[in-house]
Amino acid sequence: MAEKFTVIQSGFTALERIQGILAEPIEIRDPVAPRSLPADGRGEIRFEGVWFAYKPNEFALQDVNFVVAPGEKVALVGPTGSGKSTIARLLCRLYEPTRGRILIDGVDIRDLPQAELRRHVGTILQDAFLFSGNVIDNIALGDDYRFEEVVAASQQTEIAPFIEQLAEGYFTQIRARGTNISGGQRQLLALARAAIRKPRILLLDEATSSLDTATEFVVQRALTELLRDRTAVTIAHRLSTIRNVDRILVLRRGRLVEEGTHAELLALGGLFARLYELEQIGP
Ligand SMILES: Nc1ncnc2c1ncn2[C@@H]1O[C@H](COP(=O)(O)OP(=O)(O)O)[C@@H](O)[C@H]1O
Ligand SMILES: [Mg+2]
């Protein structure tokens, strides 16, 4: 009896926690009068006077203004805690600006249904989350894609050869923690997941920072292919990996403080140049 009582008790505790989550108010909702992105839009991003605070009056972003042109590749850099990931979270509307607005192809993202926003803004994070299910499930994520589309996306992102040598190919089960798949392969799978949706914009938050140099090379090559003709915002810790972007935005304590090409920013001799110098010296 005493033993069972403990089990029941911990069951109640779990139930209470679940109830807490369910009772959490949903702050981000689909608009009442939703709009669509213009069919001929090519992925312009515009931040207009964006302020954001996680906690009242502690602003993680302060008056951030920038435009990323369609097809342009921009990198966000800055010290830890400067607000890089916050910009990424606002762009995919995990949070909403406290003040100001964010436009994609001229449309305020608050006026877009969330499903549409997710389709057009592909995100690739540091550690791709894998679900227990087969390879196809992990690429299609419950959306209706034909088998050929899954294969095409896998080929485009260089993960196809790996999938094909698995015991059951595309039908091989993947374990949730991804123990039967390496870090690099996880990232390639995440690229395939993005590729199949043909997003206008790709958002990369330290997508290659957890990989060793050899794997990073393969992922980087697949990534370059995926980014072709798409707008991309890359958050990078290692400044050496963003040499090829068109423009770099430098953040410091929630404000944009510098912007320019790699060479321009080095010549400027400001924060970017200092961060770069520190990296050259090494950890
Ligand atoms: N979920 C959160 N709740 C409260 N504060 C947060 C949260 N996430 C980030 N912050 C704070 O916001 C600031 C910016 O964080 P972040 O955008 O994650 O920085 P970065 O990605 O540049 O390292 C930091 O001061 C951080 O402590
Ligand atoms: Mg971050």
C-alpha cells in the first residue's frame, strides 16, 4: 500500500505540472484577418524600430533597424547575450516585439498565419531535434510530401548517400536522441527538412558550431547549395565561418552598432575587429 501510495502521489505531481502547462495563456495567435505573402516576393526582411524585453523594462533589443534584401546573405555577430538569438526568435515569431514591427516582403509577420510564416522561414539551429519515427517522418514532419520529394531534398543536401546505406533506407527508424546518427548527419537531415519546404528565408543559429572541421565542411557545402537564391540570416560564433556573407551586422547589448563587409568592419577597427582579433589569438 505504502509503495503504491508513492506512485500515486508522483502521478498527481506530474498531473499538476501538465495542468500548469495547459493553463498557460497562449499569447501568439493567428490574425483575425490573415494576409498572405505576395506570390512574387523573394524574401525581403525588414526590422523597423524593434524593441523587445523578456522581462518588463529589461530590453534585450533596443531600436533595431535593418533591411535584408532578397537573396542577400547576412550574418549577425556580437558577444554572448547581445541579442542575436532574440532576433532569430522574433523573426519566426516565437515572441512578438514590444514595440516596432517586422516585415517579410512588405507584410507584417503578425498579419500572417503562423503556418505560412513557418513555411517561408526555415530555421536550422545548433542541435537539430529528431523525432522517433523513420527518416521520411523526420524530413516531412507530418506534411504531405511525395516520396520523390523527400529523396530530392535529401540529394540536394548530401544526406541521401547516408540514408541509402541504412538497413531500411528511408524507412529506417531514427531514435529520438538520435544515437544511431552522428551530429553532422543530424544537421544534414535538418537541412533536408528545410530544403523540402523551399523557404524564401533561412535562419541559421550556429548551425555548424557543434561539428568537427571535416563534418563542418560537408554541412557547409550542402548549406551553400541550399542558400543559393534565398535570403539568409546566419548567427555565427566563429567569425571565420562568415567570411563569405554579403554583410555583417554587429550587435552589442541589444543594439546594432556596426554593419558592413568583413573587410570594411576590420578596417573600421571597432567591436567586430576586436572580436576577430580575440578569435585569432585563440581560446
Ligand atoms: N527566455 C529568456 N528569458 C529572459 N531573458 C532572456 C531569455 N533569453 C535570453 N534572455 C536575455 O536576453 C539577452 C539576449 O539574449 P540572446 O538573444 O540569447 O543573446 P545571444 O544569442 O546574442 O547570445 C541576454 O541578456 C539574455 O540573458
Ligand atoms: Mg544565442
